[in-house]
Amino acid sequence: MRQVNNFINGEFQPADSAQRFEKRSPVNNQVIASIAEASKADVNRAVQAAQQALKGPWGQFTTEQRVAMLYEVAEEITRRFDDFVAAEMADTGQPSHVMKQVFIPRGAANFKIFADVIKNVASESFQMATPDGRGALNYALRVPKGVIGVISPWNAPFMLMTWKVGPALACGNTVVVKPSEETPLTATLLGEVMNKVGVPQGVYNVVNGFGPDSAGAFVTEHPGVDAITFTGETKTGTAIMKAAAEGARDVSFEMGGKNAGIIFADCDFDAAVDGIFRSAFLNTGQVCLGTERLYVERPIFDKFVQALKTKAEAVNYGAPTEHGSNFGPLISKEHQQKVLSYYKLAVEEGATVVTGGGVPDMQGELAEGNWVQPTIWTGLNDNARVVQEEIFGPCCHISPFDREDEVIALANDTEYGLSTTIWTTNLSRAHRMAEAVDVGITWINSWFLRDLRTPFGGSKQSGIGREGGVHSLEFYTEMRNVCIKL
Ligand SMILES: NC(=O)c1ccc[n+]([C@@H]2O[C@H](COP(=O)([O-])OP(=O)(O)OC[C@H]3O[C@@H](n4cnc5c(N)ncnc54)[C@H](O)[C@@H]3O)[C@@H](O)[C@H]2O)c1
Ligand SMILES: O=C/C=C/C=C(\O)C(=O)O
């Protein structure tokens, strides 16, 4: 069985305490790896290594040298593409085409984009008048923040972890990464890449373990960690923010969502059905940007529900290694139980189950996997728990609407504000809607179409701060103003 160790100061090391935990496959719940569980002492060593690296060669690198190194990291990820695809498929059980087309290429892209940003960003400068008439010149310097704690989730592990490690390193910081306990494999593989291309020891460290009273809390509570970037559930973000308050350390948070999809009758119908099918069911619904509430203009409501149902009923369940499978399991038994509890609750709350609502009939060892059916409901009020709470499964509730102001109010009736996907051919309406829906990311006639230079993040309880392009620099660098009296 695969033995996964922590990666500290450029070395793969078992835990100080020799403690380990098991990683199970989502497709059949067989144990596939044994993971070293980092103790407080291990996290301490990782933070110290990261602090030392700031003072060592990495701290002396010019921007050009860092940029060249990050390009090499991206190229080595691409050279080892198949290893990353295999590791991520083993961890998540998701289909190979999703890994190959979206998640693993994004890992390499996340290093390249921030190398390009840091290479091209200009420094801000202001000239000012002074009473003696000679004036003064101000200019801003950007310096690394220090050791960045990276706490990442399981749903798109490599993409979401590198989305933070890329900019952190581009800006000259060092990192201590705590990947999700459910998906440690690609963060570990990245350690091999770092060593291969010669990233100095201590720049990239990985400690494995859980959240509270474990590696997650040890990282976020460590006074040597200068700032924390986190992707995960809103309630975890709340706990991490409390830890970050000690020492008044900065945070960047990407958190939960209960994203609304809005379909107007004038949309390109087939494109809208395809887009919503992806947004509700890609990655078995385990995408923070996914649609769990759908509002469809009344004239096309019945036709839309029927079209989405037909597509949902045509998925091919299967392990990623099985030919033709395009729909994977949920990440864990625990998450399967959570999603199924919402399937039950929907019925109790009075939903009409259009399709799904249970577990598919799987054969052989796959019967032990964390499968659920893609599920569509109608008929619930907007205040039903199923319409208000993030489920993070392959499911959505569809309501009809009649007026623009009505659907804006419905879309905004949530504590979250991550993203929305709006389908209409009326450009004026698209602009109006984009201003009115209170989210960080609005997609018009598309979903999850990503330009990595754009600001990415959520409003309300979906996030704090924006990452992407130059916006990442706000968090990953400290800005200093220099004022020169002329
Ligand atoms: N907004 C976004 O960009 C975005 C992207 C992906 C996922 N998400 C959200 O992530 C969630 C799913 O991921 P998850 O279940 O892995 O999230 P999670 O919050 O349970 O865990 C995320 C990470 O935090 C760690 N953690 C848990 N408790 C901690 C604590 N007290 N201190 C420090 N670390 C702790 C976990 O071990 C894991 O590494 C969903 O809510 C989803 O919406 C958001
Ligand atoms: O599941 C959440 C997906 C988040 C996506 C990103 O963070 C990204 O595309 O950069």
C-alpha cells in the first residue's frame, strides 16, 4: 500500500509520533494509502523550515529567478501529467476527462499565470508638491508577507491548492500546506516536483492531518505563520479566523455557496440545458461554484425541467478507470450520508422529486462506494432548508419565476454570495442582472469559464478577499511606501 509522508524542508518524513491514518477510495472504500499524521512538533519543524528558507537562497532570488523556477514547476507538472491525473483520480474517484481537461492542467497554469503577473506588474508612484517647491516622490515596494499557511479542501484538491501556492511563491513567500485529509496525494507529488526542479528546501512544505486539534489547527494557530489562505466550508473559515485573530494575522478565504442559476425564456435553450447540467452535476456536484438553486422563467419551465431530467438520467456511473464512465462517487461515506440526509429532508419538506433522490444500483465492489443519484426537485418554498443550505452534492431545486425583480430577490435571498450563472440573449438584461445579483462571480451564458487574471472570490459568507491576477498580490505581498524628499 502507498505510504504517504509529510514533506518538510525538502524531505519526505514520517510523523514524529509515527501516527498514521488511512485514505480510502471513494469508489469502493478500500484503503489505498497510509498517511503520516503530522504532530505539533512536525508542524513546528515545517514552519521553522519555511522561516529559514525565507532567509536562505529563496529570499535572495531575483524576481526573474523565481519566475523561471515557477515555469519549471509548471513544466515538470506537465511532464508528470499522467502521475498527477492518476493520483487525483485515486483520491477523488472522479472521471479521467475531468482531471485531464480541467483540474490537472489548472495546476500547471496556476504557476505560470502568477509568474507572468509578478514579472509584469508595475510599481505605484506619486509625485507630490512640498512647501519648499522641490517636491517629493513616493513609490511602493512589494515584499513577501513571509510564511503562508495554505489550508485546502478535497473537491478539486490540486487546482485549489496550487491556486494559492502559485501566487504565494511568485511573490517570494514560503508555504506550509495542509491538504484535506481526504485528498493528500497530489500535494505530496508536488513535493517531488519541487525537489526535481531545484526549488530550495523549506520553500514548499506539506503537513498531513485533520482540522481541529490536528495539523490544520496547528498550522493556523502557529505564531510563525504570517498569513492564512483557506478554501473550504464557511464554518471552518470562522474557526480559522478566530485562530488568525491571535497575532492579528491576515486571511484570504474562499468558502461555501448556494449559487443560483437563472434562465430566461429568451435563452439559447440547448446551450442553457448543457451549461446547467455541468454546473449542477460536474464533479458529482462537489464544486463550490455549482448551481443548487435554479430559477427558470415560467414559459419554458416544464420544458427545461424535462430536458435536465433526461440528461441527469443518462449519466454513466463508474470508477474513473472504467471505459465510458462519466459520473463518479462522492468523496466519503460521511459526505454521502450528509447528501442523502438532504435527499430525505427534501421529501419531508414537500418537494416533488423529478429524478434521483437515492443511491444507484452498483455491482460488485463498487456497491461499497459513495454513490448517489443526480437529483432534481421542484415545488419547495424559498425558505426550505434544501433551498437555503449548501448541500455540496449533485442536486438542484428548480422554481419558476415571472419577473426580473422577483428573480433578483430570490437569487439574493441567501447568506452566501459566491457565483451565479445567467442565461439570456438580451444583453441589456444581462448587464442589469450582473449588477443586481450580489455575488463575486457572474457568468452570463457560461459557467466556470475562467480567465485567471480576473478577481475570484465571494461576497457575504462566501469569502474574504479576492485572488487571481494582480488581486492575489494584495494578499501575498506587503506593500511599503517609500517617500523621497527631492
Ligand atoms: N469558494 C471557493 O472557491 C471554494 C472552492 C472549493 C470548495 N469550497 C467549499 O469547500 C467546502 C468543501 O470542502 P471541505 O469539506 O474540504 O471543507 P472543510 O472546511 O471541511 O475543510 C477544508 C480544509 O480545512 C481543514 N480544517 C477543518 N477544520 C479546521 C480547523 N478548525 N482549523 C484548521 N483547518 C481546518 C480541513 O482539514 C481541510 O484541509 C464546501 O463548503 C465548498 O463550498 C469553496
Ligand atoms: O470548487 C470550487 C472551484 C473553485 C475554483 C477556483 O478556485 C478557480 O477556478 O480558481
